[in-house]
Amino acid sequence: MQRQARFGLALLAIPLVIVLLAVSAWAVDSATNSGQVPRNTSLAGRDIGAKSATATREVVAEVAEEVASRPVTITTPAGTLETTAGELGLTLDEDVTVDAALHADEEDTSLLRPIGWLMSFGDPYVVDLQWQLDRTAVELEQRTAASV
């Protein structure tokens, strides 16, 4: 009977040890990467996990430049206007996007963060791009398109 009790205790201890190891690994990783983008995080198809705020800002600036130069075609009954997203006033809000990247894992409650961290190895955090629209630029482009 004593042997069965020890076996049962061992069966209960194994999952507990696994959970403790996982939580410990998360705690060490979180402490090591404090102030950085959480590990296994992507932005616009780029891996930004464990990057500093400065390095993340550089990646976001590259994405913002690409977005601003994307061609846009506006077709109206009066004609067609070729322009870019930037000229239309659509820009990436770089500060808000960097902040979202730095806090990508904070969607999870504190107690669930270790689970989210473990799951991120199979399903990375994805940071949504945060947009700004300059309505004045849009109106100006609309007037330009109407006069074409």
C-alpha cells in the first residue's frame, strides 16, 4: 500500500514540476527581456520579438515608409488619379504601434501570461498596425481627383 501511495504522489508531482518549470522559464525570460518586445512577436510579417524600443521604432519606421509609398488609384466618373497612401493622408501612427508592440503580451491577465508565453512559441503575438488619417489631405486629394 505504501508503494501505491508513493506512485500516486509521484503522478501528482510530475505535472506540478512541469508547471513550475514552465512558469520559471517564463519568469526568467520576462525578467531578461524587460522593457523589450515580448519574444515571438511579429509586426507586418517581420519578427520583432526581444527587440528594444529603439530597434522596434526603426522597424516601424521602415513599415511606415513602405505604407506611405504604396500606390493608390482613385477612379471617378471624371477620370483616374494615381497617388500614394501617404499623399492621401494615410500614415502609420508610429508611437502607438511601438507601444502596442512593447505590450503585446499584456492582452493576457497576469495569471495567464505564462500560458500565453508558452503558446506564443506555436502561435506568435501579432501586433496590429495603428493608423492615422489626415482628413485634410483626403479632402485635398478628393478635390484633385474631381478636377482631373
